Amino acid sequence: MISRWRLRQKRGFSTGAALLLGLWVSVVQAQTVYRVVDAQGNVTFTDNPERGGEAVTLAPLPSVPTAVRPASPSPRALGNPGQPFMPYDRFTIASPAAGAALQRGTTPVEVAVSPPLRDDHQIQLLVNGELSQSALHSDVFWLAGLPAGQHRLQAELLDSQGRVQHRTDPVTIFIAE
């Protein structure tokens, strides 16, 4: 009786240890990305080491906590044109401010949405009229690698079917060299 219990215990331990080892290996592998340059000079990033290339270890992305902000005047009182898509009273880029001069690197972009974003709605970010980051259920985005110069930021509010319902007024920022 005891020998059967010990045998089961050993088998359970081996299975559990193998599962933990497999999870650890998958986490370690997920952190390595390979930079591959083809004959035309095009750069591709992959998690497949068989394609060759230089291994690049990615640092974790920083996060910005959402802060509760005091109520602000309505968009009409601020002189903003048009009404945001219902049920929102406010939909603007809160930071960076228009005309901000920023250093190269990673820049957080915060979109003010009031009341809070519904579960079935998403926001996507445009830089210079081009989609920069796909739609997320988030009011904070990260921009990285913007070249020096002037850039125009705009956020779009998408409904549950992925249709654009509203755009923020554009915000122009400047990235220093």
C-alpha cells in the first residue's frame, strides 16, 4: 500500500516538475526576439531562431498607472468643436500637450475619456495620419522610435463593430534630435 502511494507521489511530482519546467522554458523563449536583415536591407523581427539573425532581448515595457482626475469643464465650455460619440462627454488627447517638445525615446500618450471607456469600445492611435498602434481597450499608448521633427497625434474611438465613431482634435508634438 505504501509503495503504491510513493509511486503515485513520485509520478505526480515528475509530472508537476515537467509542467513547471515547460512553462519556465516557454517564458524564457518568449523573451528572445531575433533581428533578421534580408539581401535588400529589410529588417524583420521574429521569435523563430531557425531564421537566423541577431538575438535581441527585449526589456519589459514601462506602465503608466491610471490616475483619477478632477472633473473638468464640458467640451463646449472649452470651445472644442463638435460632440464626442455618445455616451462620451469628453474624448481628447490629454498628454503630451499640443506643442510639446520631447526627447527621443519612449513617449506615453494619454487619452482622456469621460465617462470611462465602455468594455465593448476601443481606441487606436494615429501618428501623422497613419495607424501607429492597433485598437486597444486602453486610454494609454506608448510611442517609441519617432524620428526627430514635427508629428501629429490623433486618437480614434471605435465602437463594438470596429467602426470609427469619433476622432480627437490633432495634437502636434516636436521630437528633438
